[in-house]
Amino acid sequence: APDRTPAPPAIESQSGGCGVAGSRMTDTRRRVKVYTLNEDRQWDDRGTGHVSSCYVERLKGMSLLVRAESDGSLLLESKINPNTAYQKQQDTLIVWSEAENYDLALSFQEKAGCDEIWEKICQVQGKDPSVDITQDLVDESEEERFDDMSSPGLELPSCELSRLEEIAELVASSLPSPLRREKLALALENEGYIKKLLEIFHVCEDLENIEGLHHLYEIIKGIFLLNRTALFEVMFSEECIMDIIGCLEYDPSLSQSRKHREFLTKTAKFKEVIPISDPELKQKIHQTYRVQYIQDMVLPTPSVFEENMLSTLHSFIFFNKVEIVGMLQEDEKFLTDLFAQLTDEATDEEKRQELVNFLKEFCAFSQTLQPQNRDAFFKTLSNMGILPALEVILGMDDAQVRSAATDIFSYLVEYNPSMVREFVMQEAQQNDDDILLINLIIEHMICDTDPELGGAVLLMGLLRTLVDPENMLATANKTEKTEFLGFFYKHCMHVLTAPLLANTTEDKPSKDDFQTAQLLALILELLTFCVEHHTYHIKNYIINKDILRRVLVLMASKHAFLALCALRFKRKIIGLKDEFYNRYIMKSFLFEPVVKAFLNNGSRYNLMNSAIIEMFEFIRVEDIKSLTAHVIENYWKALEDVDYVQTFKGLKLRFEQQRERQDNPKLDSMRSILRNHRYRRDARTLEDEEEMWFNTDEDDMEDGEAVVPPSDKTKNDEDIMDPISKFMERKKLKESEEKEVLLKTNLSGRQSPSFKLSFSSGTKSNLTSQSSASNLPGSPGSPGSPGSPGSPGSVSKSTSQMAAITTK
């Protein structure tokens, strides 16, 4: 079988006899398992037995017989058809497809037995046993070259009731060969054979000739597999299609025929929401529905050999849909009536629901169109007034109608968000904020009754697309981003944030049920997106409306996902490193809810703990001076005992370094002088400088050339050396204080990974794992780095936390 279907399992060898008398039944060479392929493309085991090949009078030909090893019953009786494609796989498998629409496989216990049966099959078909597939395309191409010159075409038997079996065999035998398939299709087209077969079908039904009806099923199914558009056009014509469906009701593998025609004529009803005046269009709609029904419901699941034989049927349906959309688009009266009835208040609810469902299906059909045709389609709908119509529909009470209208709106936003933005900006000049299209969408999102908020999630995605500057256009005379965002923040943002503001009037959320928390999380997600992608619009809104304070109230929610959403919103703001935001945060003391949540979380090592630490670590690493000072001045006492990470001690160190620089501006300028001259003399990387600092001998350092170039020796030595000596004194004092602090914290706190470093004047360095300090004495002024956050409850085993640097 082709690769997509797994091969059936190999038969397991067993010791001892098979339990059936007779030498042939105990011969393990011919021992096989019989498999059939089910509709789920899985192999079903039909039993174990012994295979033989012999002439069967009833089948009039050499056949494969498999008798069960348990009781000798017949498991398989299959005629070796001269034109069936048999495949040998993995040395012990023979696979083929029967005309009755199922695939068979024999799995042999021994390779020798497989080879014997394969030789018999090849003998019947006149093939060389060395091939792995009996119907080789090489043979057909040779045959094709010969037949093209010598054979005018395939001659079909006369279309009579008595010859249906012969016709069915001819069709089945032609399918494996591309050349024969081509000749059969041409013969069927030229002789009008399908209509003659359908006449016999009526005779068979009248006579209740079940055998004839079964043959007709095989013939019609075979004609489908020929994959010819010309034949489909005959079969799917108004006069033939119901009879074709009738033929396919009599599947020989089913005990009773299926009532497909009864369903199509009595159960399935064609709803003409707006009368269609064009008979060709109406016929095309009927045809497409019926052909889709044949594909989905009537035709059996294609076997592995037939998988690609129905590609033309898929194409037929596809192009029909394209044609239907095009014809409806050109019928201006139809579309005008449709939109007029949609927006007419006099239209009853049931009728309006049918109209909206039609429009939704119409838009779904358009997804099959090529980009150019889809452009024309949506342009037509826009010109007909689809957006004002949707605005009316979304304002109605019927939930089903609103849901369908939302789906239509999503097609429009995904196709062309600029078209939607242009419409809403124009309508804002004439209408109140309450009935604006975007505000209706926001209201539906807020009022979604689904506990899981499925509709709200979809609508939030649409809003996000609409406010995304990435898909906004910029032209020479106007910028869509500026205009639309100005409109959105003026007319719509207050509607979006209303649930947030209503729920955060106190120190904790006034409503904290799951559905409300989910809705607020969605709103926060969109606001976070705005912080990242909008500049001054969202900044002005947050600062003027004090939005961040209200958002941080949600840190007290019992739902962790909502508290994390609020924290993520603040983290996004801090990530911008914008001093306007920073001043607002400091003025309103907006770290307080975060610190409170951190302390309330206690020693739990969870996402909340890690996210809050990461935010403070970002402030430390990025050296955001204003926030560092604010945090240490206002919250240090609450945070100083946190020692399982070095983040807060690192912040304190940053703060002290800032104070130091402010107190000694000369020292700061001295550092920059030294740094500048060193770079001017040798533009090496920072790593090279550090290597030089540690590896240079003291003797080499005495000449001072590496630090201060000769051009600066003329400067007053006292001016330069005085601040340096003061700095070194302070540094020594500070180091001793740090040793005491770190020693205390490590005796009572948590251990963090660290290293003892020993550098020599050579190139080798000795690195032994111990405990770390936040600062290296050899690199003056470098900030401490946090240890990786271990489990907050772990106890230190080490008494020393200092890194020793020894310069030899």
C-alpha cells in the first residue's frame, strides 16, 4: 500500500503444529494472516490460515484461497484478476485492492511462502516475478506507444441489462492503467454511454433487479474514479444527477439500500431568502449542493489506491462556488434587496435570521476566491452598505443574529481593516458614541454570556487587529495611524475600560468571580498591547485617568491569572524606560500594591514570586536611577530580608553608588577621564581591559603609562590623587561592611551559587565552586548581580559568601 497507510503487522512465528490435519496445513511457509483496510485506514486482522492457489470453477479463473488454521473454514477466496495491481512489500507482504472497495493484504510467516504465491500471481498476469508491483507503468508506456499507432480506442460492450457484469469488469480492469482509463473515458464521452446506463437503471429498479443495481453501482463508482470533468458535466446535469445518486444507493457491501434521493427531495429544503431571478444561478446552487452531498455522504471513503482519483470532483465544486459568488455579485437587484430587508425594522425575526445566515455563507464562499476576485467581492459588499447593515444587526436583541453578524464582521476585519476604520471614523461625525460600530463590538464583548467567553476572545482579537499600527496605511497627505488612534482614544477607549474602572473603586476588586476576572484579563491584554504599540495616546490616557493605579488593584484578586495580567501591564510600562511614566509611578507610589502582593505571597516559589523579582531585576540591570532610588527610599525595610536572590541588595548597591556619585562629582569626572584615556590609548574591548587589570604585574603598573598618558602628567598631581585616595579609603571601609552584611545573611538566609576565583600572573585561572559575592573587589564600582533564585525555603550550608581574588 502507499506510504501513508501503515503496513499490516507481520505474522508471529509459533512453535509446534497448527492444529489442523494434513501436511499442507502444518506447512509454515504458506501460513498467513489476512488483513482488510477499514474506513479509518487501519488494518483489521481477519484471521490466520494457510494460503493456496488453484482454479475455481465458480470464479472462472486462478484464485487465492486462505483456509483458517483453527477450523478449516474459508477466510479468503479471491480471483487473481489479470489487470489488478498486486504489490509485494517487505518480502513477506502482498497487498492489493479488490473491486468491492476494500484493500486486502496477506502477511506471510516466511519469505519463501510469499515468493511462491507471488510467482503464481505473476504467472497469471504474465509478469516477471522479480517486479514488486505487477501493473508496472513502464509496461504501460510501451503498450501506449504501440497502441497509439495501432488501436483506435476502447470498444465498449453494447449497453444491455444482460451485459452489465461485463461492463462492470471492464471498468474495474481499466482503473489501474492510466492508458486504459483515458480510452475508457473517451469511449464513454463519445457514445453517450452514461445516459444509456441510467435508462437501464430505471429498468432494474422497476424489475427490482438487485444484481443489476449492484453492477450499476460499481460502474458509476468506477466512472467517478476516471476523474474526468467532461463526464462530471454529463453526470451532474439536471436530468442525470438524481439518477446518478440513485445508482449509488445500491452499494453491494450494504444489506439495505440508502435513501439519498428521498433525503434530497423531501428533507433538504432550499430556502430562497431573496427570490433569485436568474434560472442558471438557481440551477448552479442546486447542483453544487448535490455534488457536495455526493462527495461528503454518498461516495464511499476512497481506498488507498483511489485517494487522488477524485481531485477533479473537488475542483468541480470549488469552481462552482466561485461562479455562484460571481453571479450573485453581478446581480445588483438581489444584493440591494438583501441589504434593504436586513436593515428594515419591519422584517420579522425569522426572516432576518435567514438573511444574516445567507450573508454569512456568502462571505464563507468568498474565501475560495483568488485575491483579485476577493477584492472585488468585498468592494461590492462595501458599496452595498454592509457595514451600516451590520451596525443595525448588532444592535438587535436576537443573540443568534448577532453571532452571525459578528462572524461576517470578522471576515471584513481580516480582509481589510482599513476599510472598517475608515467607516467608523466617518460615522463618528454623525452619530453618538453609544451606537458606533466599534463600541457595539466592545459592548458585545463585555456582555458575552458564555462562561468561557468564547465570543469575547474572538471580538478582542478583532479589536486588536483594528488598533494595530502595523496594518495601518500612511499616505502623503494623511496618516491613518494618527487619525484612527485619535478617534479611538476619544470615542471608544472609555467604553473598553468601563468594566475595569467600575470594578476597582476600592482597595480590592468589587467583583471577583471567574467570568469577570476573565473579561478583565482580556481588557488588560488589549491595554498591554496598546502600551507596547501606541505612544503618546495611551500614555496620556493612563496618566490622565490614573489607569495604572486602578489596574494594580487587581493584584489583590484571588485569581492568580488576573493578578499576573495586572503585573504584566505594569512591567510593560516600566520596560519602556519612559521618565513620564516613571514620575507618575513615583508620585502615586504605585510600587506599593506590587510589594504588598510580593510579601503576601510569602515564601511560595511560584510565577507571582518570579515575575515580581524579574521586574525589580530589570530596574537594577537597566539602571533606571529614578525608580531605583524610589524603591530603596520607600520599600527597603520591607525588602531587605529577602536574601534568596541578590536583586534587592543589588538595587541597594546601585542606590548607594548613585548617592556616592552625587556627593563626589569630581570622582565621577575622574572615572570618565581614566576611562577615556585608556580607550584613547588602546581601543580594546572591556574584557581585554579586565584581563589587563588582573594580569599586569605590580612592577608594570608603577610607571602609570597604562592609566594616565604623558600628556596629562602636567596636571596638578594633588587634584588628581586626592579624590582617588579618598575613594580607595571609602572602598576599603565599604568592603568590610559588605563582608559583615553578607556573612550575617548567609548564616540565617538562603544559599545562592557562587565561585571562588584565584588569578595568577600566568594565563591559567583556578575556578572552584563555592558561594558568591555580589561584588568583586577587583572591579571597582561594578554592581552586584543576583544569584539564581533558589527555592526560597532552602537553608545555607556555607558560612563564607565572599569571592577571593588573589593576584600573584
